[in-house]
Amino acid sequence: MIHQQPEKIIELARTSVGYKGKAKSDKVVKSDISVYALKGELVAIIGENGVGKSTLLRTIAGFQPPISGDIRICGKPISRYREKDLALLMSFVSTEIIRVSNLSVFDLVSLGRYPHTNWFGKLLEEDMNMIEEAISSVGLRGYENRMVNHLSDGERQKVMIARTLAQNTDIIVLDEPTAFLDLSNKYEIVHILHRLASDKGKTILFSTHDLTTAIAESDRLWLMLHESVEQGAPEDLILNGNFNAIFQNKNIYFDQEKGDFRILKQTKLTACVTGEGLPLNWTIKALVRNGFEVVDSANQSTIQITVNYPHWTVTHLAELLKFDSLLSLCGYLKGLEN
Amino acid sequence: MQFWSNTIMLKFFPILILFSILGLSSCKSGKKASPEKLKISENLKLRNAKGFTITNFGNYRKVTVINPWEQSGGISFDYYLVDQSIEIPEELKGKQVIRTPVTRVICLSTSHVGFLSALHETSSLKALSGTSFVSDPEVQKSIAKKEIADVGYDQGINYELILSLKPDLIIAYGVGGDVTGFLNKLHDLGLNVILNGEYLEETPLAKAEWIKFIGAFYNKGEEAGAYFSTVEKNYNSIAQTVGSVRKHPVVLTGLPYKDAWWMAGGHSNLAALIHDAGAEFLWKDNSSREAFVVSLEEVVIRSAKADFWINCGTVNTIEELISTDSRFSSFPQVQKKAIFNNNLRVGPGGGNDYWERGVVRPDLILADLVRIFHPEIDTTQLFNFYKRVQ
Amino acid sequence: MTEAAANKNHNNTRAIRVLVILSFLLPLFFLLDLLIGSYYITISEILKAIFHSENANSQVLLIINQFRVPKAITAILAGAALSIAGLQMQTVFRNPLAGPYILGVSSGASLGVALLVLGTGGLLGGSIVSVASSWGIVAAAWIGSGLILILIILISSRIKEIMTILILGLLISSAISSIVNILQYFSNESMLKSFVIWTMGSLGSVTNVQLAVLLPSVLIGILIAFFSSKFLDAFLLGENYARSMGMNIRFARMMVFLSTAILAGSITAFCGPIGFIGIAVPHIARMALQTAKHSLLVPATILIGALMMLVSDIISQLPGSEKTLPVNSVTALLGIPIVIWIIIRNKNSNRL
């Protein structure tokens, strides 16, 4: 069986990005980047604030030139594309909040047809169909005549994505598409992006702060660390320990088992907890939150807690107390520290 | 105009007698005359001008300028003229005293030059506002020899230059109340500045009579009086020649700025001249002294019946006239070539003698106008200030 | 047609309805403007003058053909041109208070005219010509604004950020105004008066001969604007998005600046600077049509601008009196309340 090399839709090879200044005063934000994205992949760029995610995205989208090296889109360096041709291949959603009055959802989405229409921008039947489909794909059917300014943040973001769908490009690049959105909207957006990648075969590249979603949904991650940019499946990067290097703050660590980031806390007191199931787990979480180290055996601690949901019993030295909620339990425990 | 001076005379006459008696008696007894008690031996008789009065107190003269700017509401300025040879009288302490005759003068308008020239005192001129606009040949020569400086206009006036010239007198004029600020500034510098309100007079003769005002500062009161009498006589005799004409040609004046035509007021000097020359000003019914705006359309309609068009800006030829607005070609005066402009004597710097010598010789202007409107009376066609626009 | 498309048409129908109403109002106000003036002329006389000129009274004919018709046409052209220029500037700079003069076109024109009328003032002597012919003034104004246009295009090709271009345009404007102030400072009264009257704007001094030049200029400017409708729509989202959708930013900017300079420059050259119309009218158009699409806004702005200017002209004629008002004051008094209203409205929600 012949194994075909999948096409590298976006490719960076030892590329540096940053801001070009005059006469050698270029500000390099990130250098020596070698990553790529294949057709039909959902790629997330993650990293600490200020590490250069936006700069990288904007350079890929063609808004600023790379400092050195190229960025190849479908094998051809960006600089060799004419604007119109690039627009047929790649569309972009930025973090900017668009405030234009009297602009309807339909009209905004129809702007996506820009590279496809004639000099006057006349919309033919094919264009109309694409626009309608785009609006339905993001779940905004029926919203065509609503003014964009009257939409909620989540709806507006969907409209911007619908515009890229109308633009009908193989590549969609998004800068923080889920920032400022609540969980439900976050989920919807990422779900739409996922479908576009898996069902429509589009290559989606987006940056995000939401590591949980990135891990859960992306095919590939570009991990922007301080010294380098690593790529791989989320699980690869977790297993090889790269995730720990994301944050420079020593107090944050990645829990490889649980799959999330934790903040190291100074523990002051210890407690031994007994119980079962979910109530046990959440009691332990509440104790950790209050700076307690949870130990296994009763010998290691002066505080014993028994979980018998919905009651808690605490034995401390000679005292025995009962609580009906974790809130009151924690309140008591806080008092112990003093 | 006659009426006003007559009234003064009528009202003041009894007081005059009374005060003369008192003054004379106090003089005899050796008592000192109190400041305003008059010992009038000779009061200046003004036939036309309303803007100033000159009162003679023997060892000094009091010149009063009344309402020297638009809407000044009765404000007046008193200037006390004391001859160089006498000591300044006690009673004049704290008042504005000017030593006569003045020998170093600064004029802030070229129209004042006309008076100086008529009095043969142009040599006293040390500076002007706008030296490039002067028409008098003597003055032009002095300017070329750098004997006369340019001190600038209004807000841009060069106070330091004025100070350095050590003038005896600065003749200024005010357009609005803000001139008091400027006057105070000059006073603070220790300079003598007087306001000339000649431009506010309603008739050309009243304007010309201000030669007596200027003359007072040169101790040339008699000469000025004689000069004016001659001018007045000339003017009146010319006016008489058209006194009995039957036909009064209708006259249009001015030129628009874009589509707003600033028309001379019905009581302006120009209107008076036109009337005295035996013609009818198109807007004679208007009652203001100042110019006012009329729409272009209105002028087009009314001027259809005008026989002449005079004082049309700075145009020299009909071509120039039409270049400012091509629609003038349909004006009957253009078609009949009945256009005369008062820019015959315009100097290289752009100064028009009409506004210089013309102020002190309105009889020459009147003669020109009679020549234009009634060629049958004066067929010489020798103009002083006007020329036909062709 | 699908439901969505039908819905979309609903939006457009409103816009089209408004456009139709405006197209009916225009000839009405045109006629009204012809009626108003110092001379009392009836409608039948006007119609006779236009259609059966042999039968009409010659004076009426003169007034109508040489004065009122060119003035009314100038009003339409001025209103349309300045409003379209303002619309483009507001879209490109994404600033609701932008107007046709924001690039400095009007300052350039006033510098040209100032040099002609005021000369170098008292600095070096009198003015260059003793009689400023009307064509001379037009040429001086055009040269002035043309130079500014070249400057702006040079700047625009070097500077990426559109906001920087806006600020530079404003600064250049101010600098030129200061130079004009210096010239005024050193001038005497009559020169000054001449210049100041020019700055008050006037529609009535444009003759038919001059219209033969003004009309095609304005048409060219409007045509370019119309062809730029697609660019302008893309500009609504900002230059970054426009670029990502395939627009050639340099070319688009140039088209828009060229059109604005031709429109604002031509009107300023013939009529002097006329303010506020260019800022207020695009907002009225957006509100009336409830759309941001330029293919609809451009015709609407033309019609509303023309109407507003006709109304301003009618008011400035002070019907029933011999006097007239300078047109600039009237457009300001009409336009300022609208601009104030825009500012108050924007405090609450949207921009542009």
C-alpha cells in the first residue's frame, strides 16, 4: 500500500517572526520556528501571554512579513501570492470587535464573498446560497436581517466565522476566537471549527488560552514555549513533558494524570480524610483549596475528617464537631490555622 | 449739515456773550480764569463737518473729536494745542497737550497724506501704515530714500519702530471701540496720538473740512481755512452748473464679492457726490451711511435701468470686468460702454490717489462726475481721478 | 428564492423605497430653488423660460438662465459632491466625524486663493494680480488642493496605518491654515475682505461657463466613488479584514483619496469652502436607509446631499428680503444640530 505524504498546507521552516524596524532594528518575537499543519487538521496554538501567538498568526495571515525565512501556504511562500489569490485560500478572524451600525448579519457575511464577486460586488445565486449556508452552519438561521451591533458577543463571533465560511477558503486562521465567551458559546464555536476540519476538510489554525478545550479538541498543537515552538498531538506533548514548560511561573504545574494545570499551594496543616466516591473527592479538593495537605493515615495528622454526605465529622485533638456543609467545615478549619 | 452748526451757534451765542463778559471781567481783575471758563475770541466756524470742534482759549486751543468710530455713542476726545513758545498753562495739567506746530508726524492711513500735502507739510511725515499705497510724488520720493518708514497695520503695528522715530504726533483712526486699547498702549509709551474721524463724515465737503483739524496742529489754521473755502466754492459752483438739468441719469456703483454685492449706502459720500453731480443713485432710497449687501439678482434687475456704472473695484478694462463674472456681459452699461472707474491715478504699489488727494479735493471728483453724467455741460473730457473702462 | 434571500430583500426594499421618494423630492426642491429670489417669478414663467424661451420676458429669461438655474445646479453638485466625499472619508477612516476636508483639501485650496488675493501681504508687497479673475481663483484653489492630494498620496503609500494618515492630514491642514493666517495678518482691509468673503462660500457666483467645467469634475468624482462601492464595503471592517478578503489596500486608498480630492477640491475651487454638509449627510443617509452597503448609500448620499444644499440655498436667499446670508452659515446651522445628535447617539451604542 502506498502511503501518501499528506500535504503540508501551512509550513514554517526556521522562520522568525516579529516587527520589522528600520536598519537592523527588527524586533524578533520568536525565531527559528519549524512547524506545519496538514490538510483537514484543527491546530491550536497555545502558550503564555506575550509569547508571540498573535504575532505568529498575523504573520501567517499575511499582515506582516516574517523577519526571516518563509511561510509556505500550499507549498508557495506567502510573498509570492497576489492578495486576491491568497484570499481565496485563507480567511482570517481577529480579536477586534467590529462596531459598525446599520450592518445586518446578512450583509456582513456577504462581505466574505469579496474575492469571488465582480468589481461591483454583485451577488449571484451561487453567492447567495453560500451565504445562507454559512449562516445556517453557525446556527444563526433566521438572524439574517438582525443588526450585528445588536447581537451578543457569542452571536457576533459566529457571524464573523460565518463570513469566513462564505469566503469558502481551505484555510481559516482565527486569533483567540473563544476569548470573552462563556462556556456554552466556547463549546459551540470549537465544535463548529472541529466540524469544519473533520467534515469539510478545512485546515483550521487558531490560538487560545483555553488549554482544556485545546487538549480536548485539537488534532495538533503548536506549543509556544520560551525557547522554542514544539508541535504534536496534545497527548504527545503531555506525555513528553513539554506541557510543564509552558508557564514560567514555578508555582504552576501540569498534572499529567488529571490533565489540567494546578497551582502549587503552601500547605500549612495536614488532614486525614475518610469517605467514598464523589463526596470524598470534592472534600479533598476543598481541603487542598484551603491549603491542607491530605494524608493517608490518621497517625500523620491531628485532624481527622469523616465524610458521610451530607454530613461531615471533624475530630481535632479532643474536639468532635459536626458540619452540614463544606462551607461551614472550611470556615472552622480556617479558624484552626490561627 | 448746515443745520447742525447753526444750532450750535444759536444755542451757544447767549452763553458766549455771558462768558465773554465774565472772562473779560475776571481778566481785568487779575484773577486766574478757571479751567473751562471760556474767553472765546474766536470760535471755529464749521459749515459741514460734524466730527470735530476747535475752540480758541487765547493761549491754547481745544480740539474735540466727537464719535470717532462707528456707534461710539457720544464719546469724544479733547486735545489741547499749546504753542511751542509758551509754557503749558496750569489748568491743562493732566490733560492731553500737544505742542504746536508739530514737526514729526506718523499717519496711520494714507488718506491723511492728502491733508498734509495740501498744507505743504509732507516733510513732517516720518512714517505711515502702508507706504506702498501712497500716491503723493514727494512722499513717494522720501519713501524711496528711506526717509519715511512703514509701521504696519492694526494688530501688527510696530510699536518699537514708532517709539524710535520720536514723533510729535501720531494721527490714527478707529474702526471700533477696541481702538482704545491701542491708544492706551501708545499713551503708556508717552506718545501723543489723536483720532481722526474724517472718514465718518457723510458728505465730501464735510470730509474735506477736516483740513482745518489737521491744520490746527501745524498752526496753519488760517491757511487751512482758506484752502477749504476755495475747495468749497469750487464744489458749489460745479454743483450749480447741474442744478437745473432736467434729466438725471441713473447710476450703479460697486462690484460684487462672489455673489454678494456690497452697495454704497444711500447716505454715503458716494451717494452725495452722485446727487450733487446731477444724477440719481440707484439705491438713493437706502438710509444708511455704510455699505450693505444686496443679492446679485437684485442688482441685475434694478441696474437694467441704470445709465452708468461707476466705481467698479479695481478693474481697468471691460475684459477684466467680465473675467470676474461672465454674466456682466449682459449688463446694459457694458454693452453701451458706459462704465467709468475711479482708478485713473493708481500708483505702482496699488495706492489710489482718489482716496488721498480726492479726500481734500472733492471738487475735482465732482468735476469728473459731472463730466461723466453731463458731457453736454463739460465737454473737455479731462479727468482727475476717473477713466472710462473699455 | 429561499427564505433568507426573501428576508434580505425586505431590507433592501426599504432602502429602495427611500431612494425613490428622494428622487421625487429632488426635482421638486430644484423647482422651489428656482422660484426663490429677489425677483418675483411665477412657476409658469419658469417653465416658459425653460421650455419656450422665445416667448418669455427677456429679463426673466436672463435671471433664470444666467442666475437661478446655474445656482440651483451648483447647489445640487456641491451638496452631492461634498456628501459623497464625506461618506468615503467616514468609511475609510472609520470615524463618524470625518468630512471631505479631513485630508487638507480645503486648506490647500484656501492657501492657493490666499496667495492670489492677499499676495504675500505686507511681507513683500501687494497681491500678484490687481484683479482676481474668477478663473484665476478657481485655478489657484485647484492647484492648492492638487498639491495636497499629491502629498497625501505620497504619505499614504509610505504609511501603513490609516489612523496615522488621518492625523497627518489634520496636522497638515492646521499648518496650512497658520500660513494663511500669517498672510491675512499682513493684509489691508480690502484684500482681507475679499478673501474672507471667499471663505464664506457662495453658490451664486458660478456661471454657466464655469459649470461646464464643474459638472464633469463632479461627475468623475462620483463615478470613481460608485466604482469603489465594493472597496468601501470592505473598508467597513477595517483594513486588516479588507486585506484578508483580497482587497489591494494601496489601490483602494488611492481611488478613495482621488475621488475625495476631486470632489472636495472642485467644489472648494468654484464655491469656496462649504462645511458640515459633508459630515452630516452620510449619517442621515445611513439612518434613513438602515443599511451600511455603499451601493445603496452612494446614491442616497447624492440625493440627500443635493436636497440639503438646495434647502440651504433657499434659506440663505432669505425669501422676502433683499438681503442674503452666506451659504456656509446656513449649512453650519443646519448641519451642527445633526452632528450633535450623532455624538449623543454614539455615546450609547454604536460607532459610525
